[in-house]
Amino acid sequence: MKLSEEEIERFREELAEILDYVKQLENADTKGLEPTYQVTGLKNVTRADKPLDYQAKPDDLLKRAPDTLDKQFKVKRVIT
């Protein structure tokens, strides 16, 4: 990553401000406080896992594909 001198100075100042804030947090009196893991009171909300029949069979779907290989959709190679 290349940074200009202006960017280096700006990030240096921002980092110094962040570290100053962290120092303030280190000095906060937390004796007797219970840890807070979440504040909404919600529990894990999940739905019942019910299988659905979409009436689509793998072989029928593969028949509609432009190209397949070994019962899989064949796509162009993607490299980023």
C-alpha cells in the first residue's frame, strides 16, 4: 500500500486520537459490573427447519443448463 506524505500524517493523527480514546477506556472503573454480551434481551430467533419440495429435480435442472460436466453446471473460469 502506497501512501502520500499527507495521508501518512493524516492517518498518524487519526491513530493517535484513537489510542488516546482507548487510554481513557482503560481508566474506566468497571469493578462490580457484570459483562454485557448483548443489550436487546433477544434470544436466538430461529424458525423450524421444515423440508420443502420445490418439485425441481437435479437432472431436470441440469437439462436446462447451457453446459454441464459430471452432473454439475459448467461455467467459465473466474479468477480475480
